[in-house]
Amino acid sequence: MAMSHAQKAARARRDLLEAAAPDVRAAAERWLDRLTHERRLSFQTVEAYARDLLAVLSRLAQHLGHPPALKDLAILAPADVRAVLAARRAEGVAPRTLVRLLAAARSFARHLEQEGHGKLAALAAVRAPKVPKSLPKPVSVDAARALADPETRACEARDSWVLARDAAIIALLYGSGLRIAEALSLTADDIDPGSDQITVTGKGNKTRMVPLLAPVRAAVMDYKAQCPHPLAPRTPLFRGQRGGPLNPRIVQMAVARMRGALGLPDSATPHALRHSFATHLLARGGELRAIQELLGHASLSTTQIYTQVDSTALMNAWRAAHPRAIG
């Protein structure tokens, strides 16, 4: 049986405590609580931080020969940190994962410094591995529409309300550029039948306004009309079969089934629909700053990656519109 997010988080914390000495365990608990309550990071993000620090401390325990205590962390040398990263690399861990592990360790080190345990200079002295840049892989307009069409799964032996639910979520991912967690965090009263926009809570509990196109709104209203479970205000909009909050894994599996039926590549995931939202807007003349706001990116540099994805379309538009373009 698959573990819930709460069970995974509890297990990650328990394993983390077993990988370190008591004083590090206590500090790690305070760090995770701080990430949750002060920085207000999402449940999934805090869980990921716990797993990443666990990986670092576990490997460090093997390197030192005993669970590390605060006094061990205080005298770490850059060579110790490099040894930990090298061991993980030898296990086949990708550079991107190593960067994430180092980021978690540095975040914990900043927490220790703020608590008065001194600065862990060794972590700052080690360069993060270089990560090859990978461009987002959007799907085509036709593929996005097919994924959001309940008729694509008409042959599946599933209740019509389930098909309508999945179609509504996919419509929000592509039509409004939502992250899957943002879509699943919506409440039953968040979407007004007469409104053309919606307020979304994204990373760091930051809110933003996103468009609610008529077809997207219609898909959500169709789901709400068919849903057999009571959708009271301030309760989750999207429900599982038994009426509880919907697990994102269910949406991922639904997209995977349609991906196979439509002959789409493995890169056609729920998050790829968010990439498609941005890429298709850019291709149709959308301003980069506006797309940044719609996606909820803190930095414009994050949004600028879509200019590389759609460079061909932009060049075609330039050739067609610029008076001195050639060809």
C-alpha cells in the first residue's frame, strides 16, 4: 500500500534522527519546523529537504565511522564534503541531485549558524557540480487539447465524473498554467462560475491571479455538476473516489494512460502542460514579464528559459514581420 505524504514525512524524519547524534537530531528537528512554520514551505518541499539531509548525514556517518555530532560538523574539512559527494556520485546519483543535496546541507548549516553553533565553512568552500541545462519539453497545442478532452478516455471503464475531474485538472494546468499542487489545493468555492480569473496560492504561500478561460471554467463546472461528493465551501475541490482530497499520483497516472493512447513521449507529464502554457503564450506574442506573473516565478531568469524553447517560432515571427528580414 502506498504511503501518504504524512507517512512519508514521518518516515523521513525518523530516518534522519537515526543517522545523526542526538544534538544534530534536535537541531534538524528545529530546522524542519522552521522551514515549515517560518519560511512556510510546502509539505512536499520540507519532506524533500528532510530526505536530502538524511542522504548527506547517512553518507557522512559512513565516512566518519559514527553518526555525526555538532562537534564533528564544526570541524568538517572541504575534503570530507567532497568525499561524501564523490561517494554519492559513484552510486550513480545525477549531478542535479548532488546539487540538491548540497543545497539542503547548506540550508541546515545556515540554521546551525543562526543558532550559535558556528559557521560550517567546509560546505561553502565546495563547489556544486555543474548541471547541464535541460529545456522544458512542452506538448503541442493539439496534444494538450486531447489530454484535456474527456472523450480521449471514453473507452476506459471509469465513472464519468472521474473523467470529468481529470479533464478539469488538466484544463487548469494547460489553460491557466497551474502547478499540479496548486490545482489540487483549490477549494470548492475558489472558482466563481461568472469569473474569468482565479486566485492561486503557489510556492512560499504567495498568491497570484491567473486567467480562467471559458473552456477551462466549463470543464470545472462540468466536474462539479457530476461529482457525487458534497463540495462544501473551503473544502477540497478535487476529490478521490472515496471523497477525500485527490492524490497527485492519480492525475499523473491518468496522463500516463492518455500519453500511451495518444502516442506521446514520456516527457508529456502534467507539469509539461504548464510548460506548454508558457511556451504557447510566448509563441503568440505574450510578454515575458506577464508570463512570469502568470506562472508565479520569483525571477525573470526562470521564465526566460521559454525563449530558448520557442526560438524557432520567434525567428519565424521575426522573418514574417520585420521589414529587413530575409527569406
